Amino acid sequence: MTKENIAIFTFFGATGDLAKRKLYPSLFKLYQKGYLKERFGVLGTSRADWSTDQFKDAVKESISGLENSAAEAEKFASHFEYVAHDVTDQAHYSALNDAIKGLDEKFEAQGNRVFYLSMAPNFFGEIALNIKSQGLISDNGYNRLVIEKPFGRDYESAKKLNDELTSTFNEDQIFRIDHYLGKEMIQNIEALRFGNTIIESLWNNRYIDNVQITLSESLGVEERASYYDTSGALRDMVQNHIMQIISQLAMEQPVAFTDADVRVEKVKALRSLRVYSAVEAASNFVRGQYSAGETGNDYRDEDGVPEGSNNETFVAGKLLFDNYRWSGVPFYIRTGKKLADKFTRIDVVFKKPLIDIFAFPQQSDAALSANVLTIYVEPKSGFALTVNAKSAGQGFETEPVNLDFFQDAESEKEVPEPYERLMHDAMEGNSTNFASWSEVAYAWKFVDVIRRLWNIEDPQFPNYRPGTMGPKASDELLERDGRSWVYKLEK
Ligand code: NAD
């Protein structure tokens, strides 16, 4: 049976893009599935001078197409209320407090509170402090803080932000959203590894040659140019999403599948990630910036991007873990904008058999291929394992064949959106799929070295064309190790 969650949500930044596009539709899906029933309320707040009726209309618009009837949407919207104010104004918080208490009483929410900060991170610290000093914390239920990325710009700013947040909330009350952790196949990494002897027993440097992670985007910066230019691919994708994926791939088996046990292992993995010197960073990381394609602009000529910007729209890198399991196994990563296609995949390349017994007698050209386990994260969800098998026929040739599994269309429909899953987890108090402070801190320490190096060296930009898989140097990064990307464009 579906368990009803009981809570009052307060959305800061309630009129913003993220709230409308993701948060309200996700809450609505939880409502339709019965995870939210009667005993929940949503207080929206932002600078925009809206009335509650306007807010309800915006919420209904954001869920339009999902509802079974107008009455259903109306009933859902009846749980929403709006208070306009500036979060930097302390008086704001007493108005919020009254509204939250009113909703709590009306919907019998037992003092359970989720504060969701869907606005610019420079406000996070101040909001958290005011939530405490102005008495918004309830003393009879839970109090949880959900925050959006980016979590700082480097280790120092992230630490400062964390200090501000933890003066009001404990670590176990802070839910740092990384929506990649809400994706079905990222969660499946643990199931694949720890649910299968044939996978986990080979999951080490004895059998794995290298691991490749690709987060490829086909779009450019679109409307987010001014934000993106202050961030870049390294901060926007590597520090958070890629580091989270890598820690799940590299971690040891947790004692149990609980948030506390998983976090311990992820942190241990990130602690053993080799933090490069500047010289090592220069040889192990590559950056890129897209040029104009057939139709578009050079990144530097996009609206909102400062002239001559050296911001990177592409990163590739080689990461190494200094631990018993992974010593000597490179983890190659790449991510970028305006690449050939939009997809996320992980390729785990196994070592070839030490001896190819088929090579000598048959004098065949077809050498054995390495087994590759590919985890397809998006757009399709599934995985495939290539194994060598005998080609049908008289002779004895081998060829790689695929053992694969993909979610069918029906199951894909059942898969919750990352935000839906993560909001539910936050109400349940389950932080398995959120980034802990220690993970964030280690990830920044790794990334900061590369960022500092890039801040002082002038790159040769632009250096890749839209529709490719990035600059040539990304391929060379693997070629110099005698390897190549598993996913490559046909020439
Ligand atoms: P947005 O600019 O669309 O919305 C910002 C909201 O904050 C608005 O409701 C605005 O009224 C409110 N606001 C701004 N200043 C205020 C003030 N002084 N007092 C009260 N309210 C104020 O931003 P967004 O795209 O919804 O993003 C919100 C957060 O989510 C950001 O941290 C962003 O980095 C993060 N994020 C957004 C997306 C996305 O797809 N939009 C994706 C990932 C992360």
C-alpha cells in the first residue's frame, strides 16, 4: 500500500522556472500516486507580487496535461498558498511563519516541514539563518532543507555556505539535490554491482581495464548563457553529477543499503581519488569550447556571453584512485555542449583474456574484443554486455555479441521523474540519493586544482565543432594510453 506523506512545503523561488517546470509537476505525480493525499500544504514565496489565486493558476498551468480532470487539478491546487516578499527582508519571515502555521493547522501536517530553496544560491545562507532566527522551525515534526545546485563555486565558498546552513540545520536535515542521483539507471549501478556475483566479483583492477563516463548534450547554452559563463562544464557537470556517478562506480560494498552506509563508502571512494598537482592536471584534463556550426554562433558570440570568454563548454579527463581495488585503472570522463547527441552512458571495459588461444591456429584477423558493460542512463534506460562468441559457420571465428536489457516503453512510463523521486525521498528522510557535505567537499578539492590551472592559462578556443564529440585532444587523452572511447562517431 502507498504510504501517505504528511508535510508542509515552503518553496522559496516559487515563481521561478525550476518550480514551474519540475517541482509542481513532480508533487502532482506524487499526489496522483497517493504519496500525498489530504495532509499536505504548499506555501510559495518569491519577490513576484502575486496573489494566491495567481499562484494556483500558475500551478495548474504547470501540471496541465497530467491531470485526469479539471476537478483533480483544482483539488490539488487548493493545497497551495502564496506570500510575496523579499527573502533579504527579515519581516518577510514572520509573514511566512503565520502562513506555514495556518497551512499546518488546516492540513493537520503535524509540524513536518520541508523548506525548498529553488533560487539563486547566494541567498541560501541568509534564508537558512532567518528560518531559524525568525522561528520557522517546528518543534513537533521534522524540519528539512532541500537545496539546488550549485553548492558553492569552489571548496572555500562551499565550506562557507555549508557553515551557514549547518548553523540552522544538521547534516541529516540537509538534502542537496543532484538530479542525476534520481535517475533510474544511476540508482541501478548499485543493483547491478551488489546484486550480481558475476559483476561484483570482477569489479576491480584485476579484470577491469578502464571505465568511461560520457554526459553528452546536443544543445548549446540557450537562455542560460550568463549563468553558464560563470560556471562552465567543469563546475556545472563534473564537480557534482560526474563525481557522484564515479563514487557509486568506485565505492566498496556498503554494510547495508541505507543512506548512512552508502555515504560512508562514497566518501571513502572520493578520499582515495588522486588530487592532481597542477602539472598532472595539465596532462590529464582537456577543455574545449564550441565554434559556430552550419547555423549557430561561436560560443563566444552567443547572446549573454562576454566577448572573448575562455569559459569551457567541454571537459574530458582521466581520474585515478589510489586504493587496492582501483590502482592503475583510469576512469575517463567527458561532458560538453553541442556534441553529437544527447545521452548519458557508462562503459566499463574489461581486460582481454591474457592469451588469445584462437589467434594462432586460425591465423584470424579477428582478435578477441574486450568485454564491455555499458550502462545506458538516458535517453533509453538499460544495459548491455558484449561477450565474444563463435560466429556461425564452418570455420572458427569469434565475434562480439550483445547481451542486453532495456526498459520497455510501459516500464519507462512507470519510472518516476528524478525530482518526483527525490522529493519523495526528502519527505521520507532518505538521503541515499543526495550529496553529503563530505562528498561535495572532496569533489571541490579535486576540481579546484584544475580550475586554478585553467584560470591562469589561455586556451586556444574555439576548438571543436558542433555535432562532434569534442576536441581532438579528448581522443588523444585515451590514445596516448593505447585506448579509445567506446562510444565514437563513425568517420
Ligand atoms: P529563476 O530565476 O527562474 O527563479 C528565481 C526565483 O527566485 C523567482 O521566483 C524569483 O522571484 C525569486 N527571487 C529572486 N530574488 C529574490 C528575492 N530577493 N526574494 C525573494 N525571491 C526572490 O531560477 P530557476 O531557474 O528556477 O532556478 C532556481 C535554482 O535552481 C537556482 O539555484 C538554479 O541554479 C537551480 N537550478 C535550476 C535549474 C533549471 O532547470 N531551471 C536546473 C538545476 C538547478
